[in-house]
Amino acid sequence: MLFGDTEVPWQFIHEDDWGGQVMRRLDDGWCAALDRDSMRCTIYAQRPMICREFELGSEECLEERKGSSAAYLEDC
Ligand code: SF4
């Protein structure tokens, strides 16, 4: 979810059914700004506030990474 002024390029923004702005997702369900090969953010310097506040290595981060690993294993 994007709040207030954002520097996120418009092509990565989607307006949800409630009129809120969110990061656009591609068919794989992941953020459109994510480089699928390097798994790095292509708009790191312009990433939304919620991404800046998501602490690397936090419990939530580690949970998400577990989910990501599972997604890769399902593709194998
Ligand atoms: S940090 Fe991740 S979720 Fe946030 S904009 Fe970049 S690729 Fe998307």
C-alpha cells in the first residue's frame, strides 16, 4: 500500500478496488518492480515507505523468505 507522496514510478502503481494505491503485481504475484533474475528491487531508491520500514532479517522478513523458498521448490 502506498501512502502519501511517493516517488514510485507510475508504471509500478495499481489502484485497487477501494481506490487505494498499491504496488502492481505481475502474474506470478510478486511486485512488478522486482527483478526476477537478481531478486533485487529495480526502484530501490524510490521504493515505497512500507518497503523501507520492513526490517531486513526481522521475523516477518524470515517468514516471507520461507514462503519464497517454497514457491521456488513448487516450480522445480
Ligand atoms: S522493495 Fe520489493 S516490494 Fe518494495 S518496491 Fe522493491 S521489489 Fe517491490
